[in-house]
Amino acid sequence: MRFDVFSLFPEVFNPYLNASILKRAQDLKALEVHTHNIRDWTTDKHHTTDDTPYGGGGGMVMKPEPVFAAVEGVLGSPPSCPVILLSPQGRTFSQKIAFELAEHPHLALLCGRYESVDERIRHHLATDAISIGDYVLTGGELPALVIIDAVTRLLPGVLGDPDAPLDDSHATGLLEYPHYTRPPEFRGWGIPDVLLSGNHAEIARWRRQESLRRTLLHRPDLLSQAALTQEDLAFLATLGYQP
């Protein structure tokens, strides 16, 4: 899968891209990330990429000319792949959207800065807009890395266990069950006996119930949209949950 990232600060990407799972994905040729400095497509000696907003008000707005020139210079006109604007006004990123994006062989991520981008970028260049949460960041670089990371985990062969992405929190609409590893006792704290039983059916049942319990405790809002079985509902009822 290929990502083309358009940013005013492309240098912030390399440290994260060159570590851990993302580096492994690139070594496996499952992932390509190409960063592009929007300033390289400016035409004035000061490499201006922003200006004051029409109508007054604080902050600066990213100009349309260098952004269109950068994206179309790399991807053609019209762009050859979806162009996602990272914006607090976009649809909220989720694991479901990560699965959706992972179906594409090529995506472009456009990182906003300053007060906003010129609205013509949003309407006539971007094909989608995504936010990673209800808060405001300095720019779209961190959201771009979040999307690259979440999507890359879903690519075939990237994780050692092919079923691992399906067990992650939110992959099934629920929070993930608790994990334990060696030693079996630490500072007097043990681990659930079922995990030492070798009974895989009972372990699976325990994990499902703990996932349900944790979701009810921390994110009960997720339960209304999760695919729950009758057994799930019966267990949740013992915890006081009422759909």
C-alpha cells in the first residue's frame, strides 16, 4: 500500500516511520510512504503557503495554489487516488474506517496547518476529510501518522499473527479483553486460573466475557452498535446491562 503525504513539515514523519511495525511493513514491501513538502510548489521567493482570511479574523489560512500544485504535481489532475484532508471538521476516525481505508492500494493524506485550509481545497481537491478526535492540534501531521499506523496494522503479513487485528479493541465493536504474561505471580498478584487451564474453549469464553465486561465499564456506548449474541446479552444482564 502506498501513502503520499503532503505537509509543510514532512521532516516530522521519518522518526516514527522508521521504527517498529511501520519500518517492518516497509521492509516487507507492504507499505510505501512518500512525504512531500508543499513549500516546494510555491512560486515566490519567500515560499508563502498561507495568507490572512477574507472577512477578517485571527489566524492564517493555507493558500489553494501551492496545495493544488503539490497534489496534482504528484498525483495528476484529477488525483489518481483518494485525497484525505486531516481536519477537526472531518468524520471521526475509527477502526471501521481503518478497515475501509485498508482496501485502497493508494491514499493521499493532506495535512492542514494554521487556522484552516482555503475552503476550495476541501471542496474541489479533497475527496474525504477525517478527524482523529474532538480536539484541535497544531497540524495534520500527527493525525496522518495515526491513520498510517492504524491502516498498516491491517495489511496482510505486517503483523506476525494474521488474526491479531481482529482481536484488537474496536475491531469487533468491543474493547479488548485483559492480557497477562509471565511470571504467573508478581508481587502477590496472580492471573486468572482459566488462562493456565489449557482449555481453549473456556479461555475463549472468558475472553469474550471480559471484553463485554470491560466495554460495559469503560465504553457502554459501544454496546448498542456491537454484534451481540444471545449468550452475550445474557452475560451482560448479569452485570446489570439493559439494551
